[in-house]
Amino acid sequence: MCLDTIGERLNLIALEVAEHISAIREAAGLGIEGGALYDALLAACATKVQTDILYTWNTRDFQRLGPNITGRLRTP
């Protein structure tokens, strides 16, 4: 897959600055730091578009984000 055509295959979701800051603050409040912040940002994107399922092999970090996220988690 070429990066130049990735938009043809995927729906890209971006957080606004305020959403980005809010997600980081919420994660920090849960004691999430370091690389796990990326998972929190991905979860914020999933929440933004109200996805039903969030696929990940890394359920441990996502489970710390609360029931709103854990209810969506599926392992591929």
C-alpha cells in the first residue's frame, strides 16, 4: 500500500486541537503516560466517529481507558 493512496482505502480521522488536549488530559488522569498515550488518542478517534468496534492486539492499554472503550474492543 502506497502512502499516497492511503486515503482511498481508509477513512482518516483527525482530532481537533481541543479534542487532542482533552484526550491527553483524560489519559493522564488515568495514569496513562508514554507510548500508551497513542492508544488513548486512537480511542479518542474511535469515540469521535462513534465506532462500534475497535480492533487491537493490545487490549491491555485500551482497557485502562474505561468501559466506553472496553465495550468496543475486539481482538482480530
